[in-house]
Amino acid sequence: MDAPGPYSNSPSPAQACFRAYGDQIWVYDRDTPYAAIGQWQNQLYYDGTWHNYRSGDCQNLEGEGEWGVCNYDFYEDGTTHRYEDQGSRVRFRACGAWGCSAWSPWWRNNN
């Protein structure tokens, strides 16, 4: 698979990335004997502040040296969501048996 793009964090045995077009979390397994996982969190903006909406894991089942990808259906930042407001953002990090990398910055889900 092709590398997913610029939104990534990487100083660990795995790498996690977010691609807004397609609402995808990508996970690269650099050199780990265990599964590489991309954890993600999604927040929606309403009532004047950000609120946790969904979270989850994307497991790379492709193996060492390969990219794995999971598709989600996040609200777009500029569309009206279930709370009759606008605003959607995502953050992510890479995890494995060694622990987890730091969380990425929040990315507004614009594509």
C-alpha cells in the first residue's frame, strides 16, 4: 500500500496516520513482533465546546513492514452533525506491546 500522507506521528516501533479523505486511520508496523494498533478519538463541537463522541482501535493485520488501513465514517467538520451544530476533529496514536506513542495534535476533519 502507499503511505497515507502528511498527518502522522512516528517515533515508535509503529506509526499511525489519519487521512481525512475517506476517514481512514492507517497503521504501519515497522518492526514489532506483536500487532501494531492505531488508537483514535473523535470529538464533536456543540454547546460552545468540544465533546468526546467516538473512539476506537485500528489493528494492522498486514504484518511487519506493511501498512494496514481502517475506514470510518466521521462527521465532516463543516457539516451539521447529530447535535445540530458543526465541528468534528480526530486525533490518533500508535500502540503495541511496547506501549503507545504520544497523541497527535487534533485534526479538523476537512477533506
